[in-house]
Amino acid sequence: MDVKELPGAWVLETYRRGGVDLEVLAQQLPDDVELMLFEMDTILPDPINRLLQACADISGNQNFGLIMNELVDLSMYGLFGYLLLNCGTVADLFETLVRYHTVHHNGGITYEMETDKDTVSVQFCHDERTHADHRHTTEWGLGFIPDFLKTTLGDLSVPLTTQFINAPPENLDQLHDYFGPNLEFNQPVDQIVYPRAILKERILDSNQNLLNVLRKLANKHLLDLQRDSSLRNSIRAILFENLAGSKKSSASDVAGALGMSLSTFKRKLSAERINFKTTKAVIQNEMAQKLLSRTDVKLYEIAHKLGFANQSSFTRFFIRQNHQTPQDYRLLKRSKKTNN
């Protein structure tokens, strides 16, 4: 097969446009380049960020993730790109990002939107926490919003504030060009905040019928994704179900639920490059965050529910995943809700 016909070929072409020597990139990260080429729609956040960091080093532009927004033609995003190009208002744009991003990429990267009386925030979320941060991926994902809006909204495209999980980079000039003066680092979430009134702003005299047709196509694609019987999705579904019901969730338990022997299950994991321990940790962390932020369940009960031997082992796990204690995470989330 011609490389240009592979799902992720357009991403490598974008890297090349940004001054990256693709031969050097392939020598440094051969496995990640292969993942991007063949599994672009499901590649996980860690390899994406490794590739972008390598691109930054090779090109000499330490904001390489950010400038991906200048290098990418939205038509490269396929159906998702056409949805974005046919959004009539900012509200349409944000809702499209939240609901339909998985049409383009189903690898654990999502957008979430929250509104209160005066503001609207769009969060950029990624399942994996094994990398110290996902700075380049986040700058690409969040930077898309003001970059997309500036053509029609001008100064209104500048956010009230932008928050990043990662520490500040050495040079903030390009970040200020995209996000304006109010940048906050070492925050609990990656998000961009605007006045709520921006939701009503028109960004395109769109054809509503065309947008409706595109959304119907996207809805169908989402249903197809939900019915996906891939091994990775099946494992995630079983882990969610077992952990929610306080059932055992070892590799042996999941293999049994899939009707496989443990040896067959491990062989399939290896063939599809799935790390069971990492996948389980992601699910446990997602559930822990939800239980901490949305309930008053005691820490020892959460530990038991998620399959930890005791509260101490759960606390150590949570610190590794989130760089803060469960207690601090719960207090921060409650403080945020109170302030809103």
C-alpha cells in the first residue's frame, strides 16, 4: 500500500510542512510513527505527545503542537472537519468539539464544556497520565479554538484565561499570540475560558440543512464506534462494568469474561500492543476521579470498590496518576464548584 493512502499519512505530511525531517523522526520513534500511520484514529495521547516533542526538537520550534493549527487544513479531519467548517455559532462549535471529536479520534482524547452564569469553559481531556504532561497535544487541542475564531471574531477570540496542567515553557510569546495575556500553569485541568455571551456569536452563515445532514452522518459513525468490538474497547467495557459492581478485575477475570484462556488473552494483548495494567489504571483513575468529585464516599470505600488492598495503596496509586492526594483532589473540585 502507498504510504500516502494510510490513515495517518496526512499527519506526517503536516509534520513535514512544519520543518521536520521525517527520516530523522522515523529513526528516533519508529514504533510511534508506525502507530500514527496505521492507527491514527485510535492512537493514545502518550505517543502523540512523544511525536510532537520530537518534532519540536527536530524543527527547533518548542511550540510545535501549537503551530499544528496553522499547518493543518481542516479538510484533513474528514467528516469532523466538515462539521467544524459548517458551525454557525460559537455554541455550535463548542458542542461539535464535545460531541463529535471521537468521530475523528477515538483514542482517549475528548473535549468537555461547562457553563455558569458568566462564563463558558472548554476542557481538553486525555485518559493517560503516564507521561509527565501532554503539553504539545494540549496546545494543539486548546489552541484550535482561538485560532479558528480569530478570523471572524477578532479580539473576541482571545480567552479570559487559559489554564494548563503542565509547567510554563521557557518562551511564552507564541502562547500569548494564541491565548492572550492570561495564562495559568500547574493547574488541575487544561481548559480555555470565555465570557458566556460568546456562545451567541455568529462565526459563519452556515447552511443549517447541511449541518444537520453532517451531524446525522456523525451520529451514525458514533453508533458504529459504540458497537466496536475491538479488544481494547471490550476490555475497557468489562473493566468499567466489573469495577462499578465491585467485581474482580484481574487479567484472568477479563480473559474469562471474553471467553478466552489467560494465555490466549495475553497473546492477543501482545499482538495488539495493549498494556493491560495501564488500561486498567486508566479506568480505575477515571472512576476514582468521578467518585471523589461527585460523591461523599469515604476513601477506604473507594479503595475497596476499585480493587485496592487498602486505602494507603489507593492513595499511592492516585498520587502517581494525578500528582496530588485524593483528599486534595476532592477539596479542589468542591472549591471549584463553590466558586462557580
